[in-house]
Amino acid sequence: MADSVDDRSADVEAARGSLGSVDPSSADINSADWALSVVGRLFRLAPQLMDLLDLGAREYGMGFARGRVLWALAESGPVVMRALSQALGISPRTVTGLVDGLEDDGWVTRTPHPADRRATIISLTPAAETALASLQENYEGLAHDLIGDVPMEDLQRCWSVITTLQNRLEDVVARRKAAFGPPPGPSPRG
């Protein structure tokens, strides 16, 4: 039986020694070891967090991207496709594909814009509103179960560190991708 990605990640970490397992009481731990350990822990958390996202996908038949569209609509109310695309930071073509699927599954509706016949207003259906209310309740329960008893000072520091990582991530990923070059396979047509 093939190893799971999680098992292979653990094997790689074990081969590297302290990755993800720095002992805070050890006096000889340096900044580079801590950085390596933190990144290792983040990679170990990623599959578990994806499992939590997949629970919502299985229960409601929507993945992360479709969920983002629904949450954006819940926050904004009915909007034109262009505004939805801008709010999500993704291309209009991608939003159109997501909305097509959500409409087919009964999560959103399209109605003509009253003043611009080229525009369509996207709205949540009552079924989507009910599902989002349930997801919100589950999300609040998860937050309580996972970090409800963590001291406020620690939560604030955690928020600060995660925000710093989030702000750096896009640039770091872009630089790493550029260093690896294009993926193997046929070259795109020009």
C-alpha cells in the first residue's frame, strides 16, 4: 500500500531531525532551527486544516473556492459579477465558472440588473443562507474547541505572527516558483 502524503511528510521530517520538534527548554536552539521548526509545523498542520475544509465540502457539496464565493455574497449581499470578482481577487472568467456551478446546484441565482442590461446580479438562495448559517455555527464551535481556552495574549501574538506570514507568503511563493522554472510537460502555445 502506498504511503500517504502525510506519512511521507513525517518521514522527511524524521530524516531531517528536529524539523517541527524544537525543544523550547534547550539552551542551544538558534533562530534558524526555530524558523525551520515553525515551517515544519505549518506544513504538518496544512493537511489537517484541509481535512476540516473538506468536511464542509462533503456536507454541502462545495469546496473552498465555491465557499469563498458564498461567504463573499453573504457579506456583501446581492452584487454584480464584476464586484464579486474584485472582492475575491480572482478573474471574472473564474468567478463566472464558480457562479455557473453554484447556480446549477441551487446556491445562487442570477437576475438582470435593473439599470444595466449587460450586468447580472448574483444573490444567495434561501438554501445557501441556511447552509452558511449552519457552517458559521460549526466554525464558531471549531474555534471554541481548538483555541477557546488559549490566553488572550497568546491569541493576539499568534494573530500578529500569522498576519506577518500571510503578508510574506505570496511574494515568497512567487520567488520560489520562479526559481523552479516552468512545470515539466508540453509548453503552452503562443
